[in-house]
Amino acid sequence: MASLRAAAPALALAAALLTGCSTAAGSAPAKPAALPSASAAVAALPTCRPAELGLTVTPLRAAFPAGGFAVFKLVLSHRGDGLCKVDLSFRGGPATVRTAAGARVWSNGDCPARTEPEWHPLAARGTAPYQVYVLWNHDRSKPDCSPGAAPSVQAPPGRYTLTVTVAGSVVSAPAAFALSAS
């Protein structure tokens, strides 16, 4: 767990673009220079067709303790020919946490720190898939809230699922995980 806690701030910065989460300190993350930008070259690419996208989400642990982040690996592959681009912001599709009973707990579209699209290039089939980490800090959210407007309420220990949507209609299988009390 110590290595995951040590990596959490860096992972938070890398994944905040997708998740809309803030860093552990509660401030909006800065965009890391290592991630693809909305350069003219990326902007000129055609948008990926949903039928040509593959998406999986996997929790890095079966259970996540209170006080940290739940961390998930999102793998996005393109089964078409040539390069294309996909929007990995909440506008391209939300990441949503639900209880095991299906009640909505959190979505990255509720309180986004960023509102513009985050276009990322995807290579053609047969190449390595695009991978990014999705983080959730156990906070509950409500639609149309303002980032940092009110103290967040943590989700209680229990069983949850995360689903991620990209390209408006490509939905991952629910990734099951648990939150523990410690």
C-alpha cells in the first residue's frame, strides 16, 4: 500500500483529466506535460468511430482503504485502420461509481475542474492500446455542483462498481471493487 500511496499524487495528476477528481490536497490538478495535448495534429485527426473502440476498466485492488484513492486502469484500443482521436474528458463520456445495488454515488461530470474536450490520439489496430489511470477519492458527488463549493462526503465502506463511457456510447463492463473502513 505504501507504494500506491507514494504514487497517488502522480497518478492523480495523470488521471485527473479523465476523472475530474481533484488532487488529495483538494486543488485542481495542473495538466501534465507528458500527456498528449490538443495540438493541431491531434485536432486534425478524424474522430474515432465507437464501433471500432474496445474499452476495459480494471481495479488495481479488490478493496481500497479509507483515506486514499480507488485506482483503476482504463485500456482503450482502436480496431480501425489509421489514426483517430477520442475525447477522454467527461464530455466524451462519464466515469460513474455506483453501489452494488445500483445507486449512483459519483461521476466525473458532476463537478468538473475542466470543461473543454481532452482529445487523445489512438493508433490503428495491431498497436499497443492507450492506457490511463482513473482515480476516485471516495467522495460522493451530485449533478451540477461547483468544484470545491462544499465539503465532500465520503462514500461509506461497501461494494461498488465503476463504469466508464467513451465516444458517447462505448461503455465498459462494470469494474467491481470494495471500499474498506481502514
